[in-house]
Amino acid sequence: YTPYQAEISQGRLEALLNFQTMVADLTGLPIANASLLDEGTAAAEAMLMFYHQKAGKTRESSPNVFFVDRGVYDQTLAVLHSRAWPAGIEIAVGDWETDPLPANCFGVLLQYPDKTGSIRELASFIDRTHQSGALVAMATDLMALCLLKSPGALGADAAFGNRQRFGVPMGFGGPHAAFLATREED
């Protein structure tokens, strides 16, 4: 079968719909894409989505700082740095529990659970972040979300990650069916 034959195309479309539905259910966010390459790429897409939403038409006076918690995986942070520079975005890495949000902050990235496996209460921080005018993205693990409170229930504006834990093999660096889910207004 080629991808253009109805029999195989219908199966692929159904699998994509099932994937999007599962992501929306587990993240608690109503809109989920079909797939991205990996978690780092999904993080960059969330950052750029927030930036374009907050920047408007005049970039010179727009907020351009993206705050990343130090609990985020190193490979995700590396992709963020490489994608932020061409867009004129400054990455500020810090501790969400102790460091204040930088001036000109348009968005925040939290890892849930973080790279040490810690699960912290994030809802009050997310509320404070929204009050400052910034948006919140959460890097998460779909398997963990089977037990944890969803990013949507915590107030996050977007959630992303990959589904490698559901049994997708590493495959010589190939795609891991990453996801990005968001609220309708985002």
C-alpha cells in the first residue's frame, strides 16, 4: 500500500486522532497537535507560540525573555537556546521557587516532573505568573500524567513532551511523536 490509498490513509488518520485525543485527555488541554519531532522541538514551538502571541506587531518594545526552570532537561534547554537566538529571544534560566521572574518575561517553562523526578505544587506559581502577564508551558511525561494532576488543571497554557515512554523505540535518532497541547484562546 502507498500512503495515498484510502485503506492505509484511513488507518493513519484514525491513529492520529486517537493520539490527539489521548494527549488532550492526559494534559487537560483541549487542543493537541498530531506530532512533533521530539520534546526539545516541542519546547521551542511552545516558546515561539507564546512569543508571537505576546509580541504583537512591534517587536522592539515587546517582552523578549523566556524564563526556563533549571529542572528542565539539558537537551530541551539546548534546543531552546538554538531556536531563541534567531528570534531575538533571551533565555533566562533560574529556579522558579526562589528566583523572581525577569523583567520583560513573556513566558515560563516548567518541567513536570522535573529532571530529578521531583513533583512540586505549581498551581500558585502559575497563578502568579499569569498575574504578571506571562504564559506558562509545562514539559511533561504522558505516563506520569496517568497519575498526576494535569497541566490544564494546574492552569498551564500549554503542555508538551514526547510519547517515547509508551514504547516507541529510539530508532537511530528518528522522531519520537512529540506533542504540544494548548488552550483554545492560545
